[in-house]
Amino acid sequence: MLAFGLGFHRQPWGPESLATRLGTLLRERLGLGFSASGGPRVSAHSGELPVIRIPQKTRLRAEERLKRVAGGKAPALRLARPGRLLIMGKRPQLNLHAGYTFGKFDQVPLVSKGWKHRKAAGDYFVINNTRNQPPVLPEEEEKLREKVRSFSSLGLCSELRDALDRMGISHPSRVQAQTIAALLRGKNVLCAAETGSGKTLSYLLPVLHTLTSESAEVGDADCDGPRSLVLVPSRELADQLLEVAQSLTADLKVNVRTVGGGRGMGNVKLTLSRGAIDLLIATPGVLWKALRRDFISLRNLTHLVLDEADTLFDESFVELLEDILLHTQIAAHPSETRGVERKAQLVVIGATFPGGVGELLSKVTDLGSIITIKSKGLHYLMPHVRQKFMKVKRQDKASDLLQTLKELTAENAGAGVLVFCNSAATVNWLGYVLDDHRIKHCRLQGNMQAEKRSGIFCTFQQGLVDILLCTDIASRGLDTQRVEVVINYDFPPTLCDYIHRAGRVGRVGSKILGSVVSFVTHPWDVELVQKIETAARQKVILPGLESEIKQPVKKSIPELSKDQN
């Protein structure tokens, strides 16, 4: 009789019994979803793409064999429903289940493929969250807990440990443990980890510990400039860091001060001249002006911290940052961080890996002396945050925003909402629109005077206002645990900006998962959305973001010919 290479002996069976036998063997050998009667089990949700768990050629061969045996009437093989949807949109045929994995050479279908056409307005897709809680301590950090039981195991002083206990923090995260240990050994460190992973404490704790342990060795006469310096891109972040540092130094004799732009250089000079400064938190612009006017010296630094480094290495700050770095002496070896003529440790912190870091830092230190610490979730889309992308017309954006805000207010009153715009002018104009509709809100953008900006974010954090219209100054480093929804009224110009904005929700330790809603309007917005959707479907990192320090390319001088000589 017939044998189909599936491992059974020749038997004098008829077509029907042979088809039943084939179905049973396929179910056993290939794990297909068949019912008890031998027929294929069909998914309860019609219109959804089946998930193929066997090679395509094997499936086609099996279907052809079934057709030949059953006289060409056998139905196509259908697999059981694999689980929850990862990507969901208006067209069910483009939905993607969380259990499906694309092959290396598979073509990836995209909902946003035709979004550059004007008729695509009204289309949308959602990247659903695949985790049901914000990150607290991943499995890797639980394993690390077994080795590092507490902050005392890292060698931190008792005053800092007591301050951490008052803040409700008992164990270090993986990023914190690695960064603290490296800094206490005198290493230069570049730490890149996702937003909300505790990077602030990872550098503040070893810096304050060093300042405390060496305070007896530093005399009162030696007070020429600050002993440690933290550079941040915005005044709001500087004020937030000041609060955290003051909480940690409540039992320590450590002087912490901050200087930021918009308050006049007279106030800056007065702040810098009032005795010794152990820890100075500053923005690049005002520090550069203070250096040019000889208000401050950076010769005695023990630590130089560049927080939110991906922003500081941007074109708007890089020239100021380079000039500041040239005023410092950065250690190239741990032995240089001790002694009378000690040099400063360099600490670079960011939620994304800063671009161009090798070209600038190679001018002030040996790149080989920098230890790189990266989290496993770096540059991935956050799996616990629901992200929705809507293709809208430019003239409909305001009305869509009003509708979204009304729905949020009706569903969850008191939820914190951040609405991001790409310019200060858009923030102001959108504020007038919300005023006309009597929607209470506040605005935060870089063109505001320092007096107006100082208390705006605190007002939002305290829950006095639930809606904050802002530019990207609110997307870097600020603690936003009460935020439940982020709305990108203007889609961010880069993938790095999208990571920072989306990182305002679902932060470590928060009780709310949060969600992100993005309005997609322009063709260049669509190109970024397609990269995000492709990364989500393939479960890979976002493309185009650096992940290591690159050595600067040496520019060779062309040799002159004999005639030119």
C-alpha cells in the first residue's frame, strides 16, 4: 500500500481510516491542534492570523498529503489560538499574537505601512502590554539580592543607610549595585539603563560616601571650588536632585548647593561664594558663564557626574560641555583618584546610550578607563506600558486631544496626564485651546521665566493640577510616578526622545502601569512609527541607537607630492 514517511507500517486501510491515521500522527509528531474527531480545531476568534509553529514547507507537504488521501476535500490545517494579542488594530489580519516570533528572513507586515497617504487618517494600532505590573526587581536582580543583601554589603556608611531606610529603600537594584561598587573602587563609569531604574541613587550614594569619608582630610582652608559636581540639562531636574541629596545628607555634614539659569549671575556669584561647597548641582549654561567670569574653579573635583548624558551630548549643549570638561582633570586610572594631587572620577549617566561620547571624552581621559554598565532592557520598548499610535490629520489634532482628555477624565478622574509638544509656541497655543474649553491645566516650557517655572512641576506632582502641557524639558530625569497617561500631541523627532517620553509612566516602584498615546501626522513621523512597530513585532531593540563607546576616527593627513613639496 502507501507509506508517507511518517513512521508507520503499511496497512490495508481505506482512504478514510488512512486520513484519520494521518491526522493522529500529525497531531502527535507536530503538535497540531486537532479535535477528538480527527478534524482540525479552529480558533474561536475568526479573522485572526493563525500562528504557524512548524516550518512552512512541512505544513504544505502535510496538507497536500491529506488532500490526496481524502480526495482533495481535506480542509487547510489551522492551529489553535496562541494567546493574547501583542499588536491590535482596525484590520484583524494585521494583528499579532504575543507568542508569535518572526523568522530571520520573514517579511514583517506593518499596520503603518501606508500611513504616508492622506487616506490613512483614522487608522491606528496598539502595542499591548505583555506584563501586568511595573518593574520592581526582575529575576536577575533577585539573584543579585542573594549576593548583596543590603547597602551595607557595598560598604556605604551608616548615615547613608539610615537615610535610605527612612526613604523606604532597603536593597540596591542590579544597576545600583554594579555602579556603586565600581565608583567606590575609583573607576570611571558610563551607566546606561532604562528610565526609572534608580540611576540617581547609583551615583549620589558613592559620591556622598566619598565626601563623608574624606571630610576629615580636607581642611577648611582648602575650599577653592566644589569637591563634586553634577551637571544636569534643566533647572527642574537640578531642583529635584537637590531634594534627594538633602534627604540623604540629613545626618551628614555635607554642603549641597544648586545653581541654574534664569536667576541672574549676581545670585549665582553669591551662591558660589558662601563658603565651601561639597556637592554642586548645576546646568551647563550657568556653569560655563561662572567659569568664564572666574566665579568658580574645578581644580579640586573628586567626582564629575554628567546626568542625562544623552541630552548633554546633544548639539545644543556639547560645546558648553566640552569647555567645562577642559577645565577639569579627569583620572585615567583608579590610582589617580587618591592622594594630594588627585583627579576627578568621571560618571556618565543616561536612559539611552549617549551618541558621540567617544569623540568628546577621548579629549579628557583614556576611553579604556571607562567601565560600561548597561541594563538588559536598554533601548527596548517597555513591555508593561500600553502604547497606542493614531494617524490623524493636522487640523484634527486639537479636537482629538480634547476628546481623549474628556475620556480620560470620565474614566479616571485625578489621573496625571503629560501632553508633550515639540515647541514652546505649541504649548502656549494648546493652553489657550484648553482654557476655552475650561479644562484645568498648567504649562511648562523653556521660554518661561525662572520665577514661573520654579513651582509649576511641583504643583503638578502634588496633584493640584492633573494635566501638564510641556516640551521635552519634562521628559528627562524627572520623577513622575503619579503620571498615568503620556500623550504625544507632537510626535517626538527622534526614537531617543520617544523612549524618554514613554518612560514617564510605568516607572520602577509605581503602582500604575500607565499608557502612551501618540498622534502621527507628518511623513517623518510615520518613518519613526514604522521603526517602532517593526521592533515591537520582531521583539528587538529600537534601531539606530548606540550601545558602546566608539573610538574616534583618526583623521589622517594626506601626504604631499614631490611637486607640492
